[in-house]
Amino acid sequence: METVWLVVRGEDPGATPCADREAAMRYATLKWIEDEYNGEDAEATSLRWEDDELMDDSQPDWPGTGWAVFKAPVITTNSLHR
């Protein structure tokens, strides 16, 4: 069965599908920089991935960004059994 990597942020509904883990992680990283730093001062961030969750160690109170990636199956008509 084919799979995709999904990108989610905390409790936000929905997910963004990506072709592979690297693309998913890059997308989440760029969205965090865009949302939290207005696309600027990215050098000031201290981003790292802990398993499949993006962490920002430059945030003093809580390093968790809420962004995460995970693998999910692609559902097709052929994969559904009656």
C-alpha cells in the first residue's frame, strides 16, 4: 500500500500531505518560521526535530511548536474491502 507523510499543527483540523518525510519536515519548518517569525530572523531560532515533532529551543517557556509529521496510508478504492 502506498503511503504519504502528513504534516499537522497541534489541534488544527486537517493535514497537509507530502511525498516523503524530508518534504514534510521542511514544510513544517518553513511554516513555523513564517507563522512565528514572519519569515524573518530565522537565524535566531534554534529548531530541531525530536522524533517526528518540531521543537524550537529559542522559545524559553515551551520548545514544542505543535508541528508534527507522520506516515499515513493512501486510501484507494482497491484498498477497501467489503
